[in-house]
Amino acid sequence: MSEDILVKREDGVVEIRFNRPAKKNALTNAMYGIAADALEAAQKDAETKAILFTAEGDMFTAGNDLSDFAAIATGGEPRHVERFLRAIATAEKPLIAAVTGNGVGVGATMLLHCDIVIMAEEARLSTPFTALGLTPEAASSLLLPARIGHARAFMMLALGQPMSGTEAAQAGLATEAAPREEVEARARKLAREVCLRPAEAMRITKKLLRDVEAIGARMQVEGAHFNDRLRSPEARAAFEAFFKR
Ligand code: COA
């Protein structure tokens, strides 16, 4: 199970690699737990200057594991995902994402907490929340319209319209788009640049750029709706339909 997500630190960069390609890197509770632990440790570790998210296989991540969602819908409790979301929302060190393949659900919304997002030109981000009977999470209802405007955010969050890496870079959702095989190297290069800057100036700059209080408050409001929706008949039907395909 722990092999599903790999964590290592090299030259001041903690790398969190989604490594469950057979399941399209869908994120289980255990994977969120490992990622949250890594983020919390990185926050306390003076040697860590940046955190890099990346993934194995053809997808960045297919989002939350739908069996875990289904388990919550029938009475189980969400656990580490909330700690993971809090950790990316409150991270004081730059978060960098190398998005080599498609990102679905949290695979898209987590990028709104990343300071540098390098995306494969043809990779697609999608947030099919309403189709699953769900609502936006990870403060995406606040952060996505702030990044790309209400019109495009509505098409993504309410209608699940995907956005390519090229479009994401044009819209300001990604830092830049690159050919898939260059994405990780480009992200690493920028991570190295971050490491070379004075850490305290970097910390304050990031803090000034993000209204962490407003983000936390929106996450709480969204979380209440989301947890309620997870248990709704609409969501149960959608999860069942996915596994009966
Ligand atoms: N949760 C659990 N398992 C998932 C998953 C998820 N979110 N996404 C993919 N998988 C599993 C599939 O069940 C399948 O498992 P199997 O081989 O044991 O049957 C395996 O990963 C491969 O997925 P598959 O659907 O066959 O690949 P695909 O290339 O045809 O489609 C996706 C890829 C991502 C488009 C499709 O899997 C999908 O829509 N996943 C759900 C995404 C989602 O709704 N995420 C939650 C957002 S809130």
C-alpha cells in the first residue's frame, strides 16, 4: 500500500510521487495519509525548500478513489483527505506540480494550491463533481474563479468541462504548458530555482500572495456540503454506476 505513493527528499526538494498507475493514481485514504505526513514533515524541516508533486504512468491522478467515496457514503468516515487538503492550503513552502497526464477531481483542484504548475500540453484537467452528485472542494469555488474568471470556472466546476494544459496555461491556471516528456525536468528546474532563493523572503512572499484565512473558511463551508452530498442518493447512484461499467 505504501508503494502507492513515494516520498523522497533530494537537494532541498521533497518529491511526492503518485505511484498507483494501474488505478490511474486514484488517491486512497492511505495515500492521502502518506502525502499529508510528508507535507507536515516538510513544513517543519529547515532543509526542505520546496515540495514537488508528480506521478507515475499516463495520468496525474483520477482523483479520490471512488470506492473510498462509496464507503463514506455508506457510513465510513473521511479521514486523511482533510489533513492533506489543510496541509496544501497552509503550506508555507512553495508547492510545485509536474502534471504529466490528466488530473480529475482533486487532481485538478489541488493544483490551485500549487505555486508553480507545469502541465503537459495535451493533459486535461476535469472536475466532474456535479455529475457525481457532488460539489466543489479544496476551496476551488473560491480559487478557480479567482484564477480564470467565473465564466470558465462555471464550465469546469458546474458542467465538468475539461481544460487542456495549453488552455490552462493561457487561462492562468497553469504556469506553463510543455511537451509531456519535458514536464518533469522543467518543474525540477524551477524547484531548484526556488531552493536558491533566501527561504524567509520566499516564505513571506508566498504568504502575501495567498489569503490562507479566506481559503480555510471556504474549505469549511464546501466541506460541509461535500460531506452531505457524499451520502446523497445522487452520489451513491453515481458511484455504483462507475463500478458497474
Ligand atoms: N477510483 C477508483 N478506481 C479508479 C478511479 C477512481 N477515481 N479511476 C480509475 N479507477 C480504476 C478503474 O476502476 C480501473 O480499475 P480496474 O482495472 O480494476 O477495472 C482502473 O482504474 C483503470 O481505469 P479505467 O476506467 O479502465 O481507465 P480509462 O482510461 O478507461 O478511464 C478515467 C480513466 C480516469 C477517465 C476513468 O477511470 C474515470 O472516469 N475515473 C473516475 C474519475 C473520477 O470520477 N474521480 C473522482 C472525481 S471527484
